[in-house]
Amino acid sequence: NAGVMQNPRHLVRRRGQEARLRCSPMKGHSHVYWYRQLPEEGLKFMVYLQKENIIDESGMPKERFSAEFPKEGPSILRIQQVVRGDSAAYFCASSPPTAGAYEQYFGPGTRLTVT
Amino acid sequence: GENVEQHPSTLSVQEGDSAVIKCTYSDSASNYFPWYKQELGKRPQLIIDIRSNVGEKKDQRIAVTLNKTAKHFSLHITETQPEDSAVYFCAASKKGNSGYSTLTFGKGTMLLVSP
């Protein structure tokens, strides 16, 4: 059973470009969470999605950031017109759909560098 | 919203000593408290968790205690080894109305175990 997969692992973008980060949850998991980690900081919740639905995007900046989890394929976090302050590690986590499941399992992260 | 404070930010111990990391939370409705270990450049890995219906949980050399009245929980590592060196994050969450939980993380503790 493969773990949570993320790609790319490292992404370099110039200011103003778009960044597209992908996350494939663990097999059998239908809940995806995105977190951002700034250097020497904890992880900050951004958005929670189920298949084809955004459930909670309270942690996501209102502008330039969007997320989706289509019926087929990975979840995608999209950052438009990147700025230097977007440089961070972006982690996704997944959890199973069962009501009693609290555990979240993290992917290896995408380290975004904006130059 | 939930606020999680974590102390200390750095902790240096000698191999074989015990290490204790403490966290406090603000939302009395939080009911799930995981601990994650993150090695440099790697993903956060769930090492132990506790739910609010128990006060203590142990798994080999690691244990977690929870005091719901005081709203604090702690990670205890006994007989530390150099491979325990990493950043440890505590987190708190509660199930939302839709049955999901988003994690609020502390800022992390860098544990260094010297041989």
C-alpha cells in the first residue's frame, strides 16, 4: 500500500508564474488536507477536500490560491502569480473516510522556491 | 479558533536520558492529540496519538499524557537514542460537523540527542 504521494518534490518558479502541486492520497483514502510549512515553523492548515468537494478552505489565502480534488486523478493545489512569500514546503495529508478515523498521514511535501 | 503552544523550542539531552515536550491548547472541544516526528527534509510521521477519553498512552519508549482540565498534553521519550533527534510537533483537533478534523499544530521542538 503506497503512502501519500506528492509531486514534484521540488519546484522553482519565478515571481508571477504559476505553481501547480499534486497530491495522491493513500489507497482507500478519500479525504485530503493541504498544509503549508514555513521555515522553522509548524504546519498551517490550508484546505480540506473530499472528492469533487471543498469542505473547508478557511486556512487558504483568498487570492491566488485554489485547490481541487477531481473525481479522477490527484488533488491539485494551484498558486497563481507566485510571490517570494509563497516559498515554503507544502504538505498534503490523507485520511480514510470512516467516521471514527482521526489519523492523517502526510506525503513527502513539495518544496516551492520562488526566485 | 484553536491555538496550540509548544515548549521548549529546542531540547538537548544525552543519550539514555528522558525527554519531555509539553503542549497546551485553547479549545476545550478538542478531542484528538497526535504527535508527529519530522526529520530534516522529510515528511511528518505520526508517532503516537491520544484521544480525550484516556489520560495516558504508551508505545515502547514513547508515552503521551493528557490533562483535559488543564488543557495540556505531553510527550515523554525514555532512553533516548541519537536517532530520536528530529523536530517533534504536537497538534490538536476536533471533529467538525461534517465528521472531519483539521489539525492545529504547535511550532515544534527540535530534539537533539548527543551520544
